[in-house]
Amino acid sequence: MKFFLIAGAVNAFLSVALGAFGAHALEGRVEDKYLATWQTAVQYQMFHATGLLIVGLLMSAALIGPLSSLSWAGYLLLAGIIIFSGSLYVLSLTGISILGAITPIGGLAFLAGWVMLIVAVSKAL
């Protein structure tokens, strides 16, 4: 529970910081398409940081408790942030287009994480 709450809060913080960095430091320094890619990474990081917070809260004994499917949901969401948003951040800064091939793996991790959250809630309620 604690791990996912901290991971969610850290990723929410990083999302805001990286969003501000992109808006102020990257504008005019990278192509517009890469700035848009950066913003996509920021948005998805924040969406899934919120998901991590939800997982952490649901792991409370007062709600669902520590189910393995909730743990899987959290780890998959975190992996998705690292792979999806991380690859887009690096792509935006370097222009290395091969990184676009890695991004969908992060997207699949996001999808699997949300499915595991559905499974956990279905089992518990």
C-alpha cells in the first residue's frame, strides 16, 4: 500500500515538474511534434500516477486490502509509466525514432494494469 501511494505521489510530482520543464525550457528548442510528444508523456504519466494512488488506497484494509491482483495492477501501471512516458521523453529530447517501437509496450502495460484493477475490484466486491 505504502509503496504505491509513494510511487503515485512521486510520479504526480514528476509529471507536473516535467510538464513545466517542457512548457518553459523546451519550447522553441525542440520541434513542435516533439513538444506534443512530450505533453502526451506528461499527460499519461499523470493519469497513471492517479491510478497508482487509487491502487494504494484500495489496498487499505478498510477498503479491499492487499490482493495480489491489486499489486499486479500497481506494478503494471508503474511499468507502463516508465516504458511509455519514459520512451516518449527520451524520443522528444533525442529524436531517436526507434524509441517509438518501445512505447506500445508501455501502453500494453497500462491496459494490463487497468484490467488487473478490474479483476481485483470484481473479486473483492
